[in-house]
Amino acid sequence: MKIVTSAGLAVFAVATLVAVPVSLNATPVAQTAAAKPTDSQLADKINARIDADASLKKFDIDAKVDAGVVTLTGKVATAAQKTRAGQDAKTAGVTKVDNQIVIDKDAGKGIGTTTKEATEKAATKTKEGVETAGAKTKQGAETAGEKTKEAAKTTGEKTKEATTKTGEVINDAWITTKVKTDFVGEDLLKGSDINVDTNNHVVTLKGTVKTQAGRERAIAIAKSTSGVTRVVDQLTIK
């Protein structure tokens, strides 16, 4: 049998107290692992970084992520810019960067091969469209001119041969007389001094009227007269 003295008990107690924290520290506390970003989140982050990069924002670069592997596509003007894009793609959660960006000296200038070809095609189509439109316009103008000429000729003949219901020939003299006659008795034209002149069925009104209403009435009477094709207003209000 082993006898432990009171002093021994004190030593044992101290040893026990010291051993407790050592025993606790010997067992590591489990830490919660940080949430791993999804492929979509990684792609959004990388594309945002590239768009914000002053040396790359004018280029059309796209980043796609699949199982942590980043694939870069698009065009840049220099190898340094391609490298820069690859650096922007390296972020937490990315396991590999597959840089497929093409180096094209015209990239970012707005006149790349594709744009240039599209511009040339558009210019060709525009030229062809203008030529076609010009030809159609010319043909249309010629046809319209012929029709107008024929219509004018027909109108002239009809006007020349036109007669009133009473059998009077509607010529310039007849129109002038008719307009002057219709002016007489109009209350709005009392006190007016109007000269009526007709040339080739075009009536010209000169002189003075007292009011704007009188002026409009004189023009209306002239326009409504048979055989009149146009009225030239030279009246003044006085």
C-alpha cells in the first residue's frame, strides 16, 4: 500500500489543474468550412473584373466557368492584354484557367475583320438599293411626267371647250366678269376696291378690302367660279 502525504496531495492537485488545459488544447476545435462559390458566381465575378479593367474594357471578352475551370474567349490586340485577362480570371474557387483569347491587332478599334466585312456588305447593299431606287424613281418620274402632260392637255382641252349651262364659253373674259358680278352685293365687300384679272384661267385679285373677313370672302368667291384653276391673292386690308 502506497501512502500519500498531505504534501503529496497538494502536488497531485496542482498537477491535475495544470494538466486540464493541456488536455483540452490537445483536442482541436472543428472550424466551419467557408461556402464554396458556384460556377455562376465565379463567372459573374470574373466578367465584372475584366469589364472594370481599364486595359481590357474595350474588348469583347467572355468568361465561362465549369466545375471551377475558367474558359476565356474573345479578342484582344496584344499578348500582354491576353495575359492580363488570364490574371483577372484567377480568383478564389478557380482551379484552372483555359485562356482561348485570340490576339487580333484590329480588336477594339471598331473596324475588326467581321465589322469591316459587315460594313462592306452594308455599303454594297446600300449602293444597290440607291441604284435600284434611282432607276425606279426615274421611271416613275417619266411615267408621271407623261401622265401629267396628258392630263394637262386633256384639262386644257376640256377647259377650252367648257361652257356654262346657258351655253356661254368659259374663257378668261367670262371668268373676270363672273367674279366681278359676284362681288357686287356682298356685305363683306362693301367699300372695297378690287381689281380682277384673269389669265389662262388663273385669277389675280388686287386692290383693297376693309377687313380680313372681306379678303377671305373675295378669295372664296373667285375660287368657286367655274373654270378657275387658281387664285392669286394680292389684296391688302385698308
